[in-house]
Amino acid sequence: MTNDLYAVVGNPISHSKSPRIHSLFASQTGEPVEYTAIQAPLNGFAGTVRQFFARGGKGLNVTVPFKEQAWQLAEHRTERAQKAGAANTLYANSEGLLTADNTDGQGLVTDLDVNHGVDLAGRNILVLGAGGAVRGVLGPLLAARPGALTIANRTVAKAEALVTLFAPEAGETRLSACGFEAPTTPFDLIINGTSASLQGDLPPLSPTVIDPRTVVYDMMYALTTTTFNQWALDHGAQRVYDGLGMLVEQAAESFRVWRGVAPDTAPVIAALRDD
Ligand code: ATR
């Protein structure tokens, strides 16, 4: 039997963990999946996607810097992709239309809820950042019905724009925007969705947003404790998590969308930690 072809597209792509994650899913589930990494030229994303599907490819994951382009290129979008404004998953739907999905937010919520036992319902959440990464996860976070969700960003207008965009999804959740300096009282959960650490920076938050019960989640992951999580530990946080679980969970959700089979993520997360 020949394998069905899948790939992740990005630029750069050589460090992507997606081929390893999906090949572990394939061997675990017995699905006939072959998964590779493709580096698209910065000005050649659409051509790379068309060529992949024209050659019989079944599905793509999309990563930096092409998630918005993937969303635009699609002929059909799932509801969660529509709101996210970006896509990390592409496939042809039953009518043959290039379909965009976004599994990042589901990946984050599953990692928090299932892997770390953090129930979001009624909780007071602080989200840092208002770029594409945060927009991609707000829908699933709000669907978990937190009591309050505050979006803090360096450029406050971008946080305010996200509040306007997601107000229809907020339901009973108090949804608001502010700058980094404004919050001063402890939160149940703080999620770092900024890319500040890529420049070795920290958002200028008051340490009083943390108390010993605060759960801190950095959507980034690294071999050692991330800069943001180290800051949180230094100020008394006792539970800090990085985004490796989210990475594996978004992959698992893509795999489920493509194959109709949900892989067991725990052994895959453990294998990646050991790499
Ligand atoms: P991504 O796809 O990773 O979300 P993005 O859309 O460029 O990338 O958004 C980056 C986010 O990190 C933004 O919230 C950005 O803040 P601004 O909206 O004010 O630009 C935030 N960010 C990037 N560098 C930062 C820094 N050094 N300090 C604080 N926030 C930073």
C-alpha cells in the first residue's frame, strides 16, 4: 500500500518538529501517512501549495510566515479558521475545495485542560500579546467560558481591535484590553502569546499579577525554561508550562481532521521532551 502524503510548509523549516510528531502518530495508529517538511520560497507559498496538491498530496500544515497566506489562499474555511484569520492546516474537502482550518487554539485548550488539568471555566485569564498567535487561540479560549479574559499588549490598539472582533464570542466572559502596566492583581492563568522572548525581551508586567496559585503558560517552547516562565518562577509562580504540549496537540487535531483518527498524545509529548 502506498502512503498518503502530508507535509509542513514554512520558511525556515529545517527545525520543525512536525515530521517527527506526525510519524510518531502514524506508527502509533497504523495510518498509512508519510509526512515531510517543505521550505517554500518567501514569495512562492501559493505555488508550493498548488504543486503539492497537484501531485496528490493530501494535507498540509502551515507555519511561520505563511499562516495568513494559507487562510487567504483557501476556497473554504472552517468556522474556527474564519475567526482566527490564519490557517495552520490545509486539505481538500469532500467537494475538492482547498479548505483552511486552524487547530492552534484547540491545541492550547486541550494541553491546558487534559494534560495539565487546568479548567478554564470561570477563571480570570490574562493573555499577553495581540498578534496572529493570540488571534488564533482566542476563539477556543472563549469557548471554554472563562469568567474574565484580559488581553494586554504593547500596542494597546491591537488588543482593543481583538476585543471588538471577539466580542460576539464572549458570552458571559468579561473581555477587555489594556497595556502591560495596567494589571496589578493576581490572575488564575497567564498565557504569554507575545514574540518578545525571540528578542530576549520580557513584557513589562507587574510581578503582582502572579501569586502561588497562578498557572503560567508560555506558548513558546525551548529546551530550557523559557525567559517568560523563568521570570514567573522568580516571582513566585509554582506551575509554569511551555508550548510543547500545545505543539503536539495542534498536530494531533490536524491528524484527526485529516484521518478521522485521534492519536494518543502523551507518549509523543514524552518522546519529544527526551529528544
Ligand atoms: P505572532 O504571529 O507570533 O503573533 P505577530 O503577529 O508579529 O507575531 O505578533 C507579535 C506579538 O508579540 C505582538 O503582540 C507584539 O506586540 P505589538 O502588537 O505591540 O507589536 C508582541 N511583541 C513582539 N515583540 C515584543 C517585545 N519586544 N515586547 C513586547 N511585546 C512584543
